[in-house]
Amino acid sequence: MRFRWALIIVWLFLWLGLPAAGQGDALSYRLREPDSTFMQVCREDKAFQYVVPDESSDWLENFERWWREFRRRYMPGLEIQEETVKKVLAVLGGLLIGFLLYKLLRSKYVFAPREKQRYESMNALVGARLDGQSYPVLVEKAVARRDYVLALRIHYWYVLQLLDADGRIHWDACRTNWAYCHELKEEELKAPFLRLTRIFEYVCYGEFQIDNLEYERLSREFEDFRDLLEQQEGGRKV
């Protein structure tokens, strides 16, 4: 009986004592906050003045960030070094810049003024139009003066007039010789006309001289092209 009462007393003691102990523990802790002086010192310290980076400032970093996220989601097992990705991007960027420069240099806006000046100069030397009678006379005069460059100019100028008269090209002072090469559709004429254009460019605007033997060889190529024009449908030999 005494033992039972002893257990009851112990149980009551524990039941009444636990909340008090818990309340004492709760009262033993308090929230500590830094004072205003400490916060002001931290705000003025440059080490704590953080700046959020602008993610839109560097397109390369944005692409790398997107690429890492893409690999993490869709290619988790594929291992590609970040340095390799940078090298590939650098190569692609260089190719793109080179392609844009090539297109710019080949555009009519760069070459048109120079080509127009060339044709105007040729007009002054050769005349507005050539026909079957004036063409050989002008060539003969140029060869007699050993002005083989002018003679080849006349040959090429006459070929352009023949192609324009047949409707194979549309001649214009602002267009380039290479534009005519692209415009010419007949495959049998395209390759030899391209070669004549190269001869014209190299001889007339290069820095080397040709002699009589070299001129005879080159002039035969213009004769062969005129013969080929005559054989084509719609061609004519003037």
C-alpha cells in the first residue's frame, strides 16, 4: 500500500515539474539582434556590398549556362569538357565572321564603283558599241601599238556585247564580271566564259606584262568562245 502511494507521489511530482522545467528552458533563450552601429559598419564595408551579375551582358556565358542545363536534363551520361565547347564555339564564330566578310567583299556595294569605273574607262577607249566592222579594226590598232592589254579588253568587251545581244546576260555598268558568270545559264558556255573573265581580270588589272606570243595564245581563246556562241541556239557571229 505504501509502495503504491509512493509511486503516485513520484508520478505527480514529475507531471507537475516537467512544464515548469520546459518553461524555464524557454525563458533561458532570447533573440539577439545586432545593433544599428554594427549594421551600418557592415553596409559601408565593400566586402559586404554584393552586386547581382547581369546575366544578359555576356552572350557566351549565357550560352554556356544554357548548354550545361541542357546537358544536365537531356544528356546526363554524356561527358564533354567545357574547354572543348569553348573551342568549338570559337571556331564557329570565326567561320561566321569570315563568311560575313566574304559576302561583304563580294557584294556589289563594294565592287560596283570600281567595276563601273572600269567599264567607263573601257568605253572611252573602245567606244559605246562594237560591231563586226569596228571590232577587228580596234583590235588591229591596239596590237599594232603593242598594247596587248587594250586588245584583250576589246575582246572581252565584244564578248559581253554578244552575250547581252542574245539575251544570255543583262549588261549594266554597275554589275560585276562575276555577276555575269553566275547569270550565264548554259553549262557549255559557263566554264569557258569564266576562264575568259579570269584572263581579263589577271591581264587587265594585274601587275604583269604579256608579249606577242602570250597575246596570240589568249586571243585564240576568245575566238574559240565566239565560235562556240555561234553554234549555240540563238547565238550569232557578228
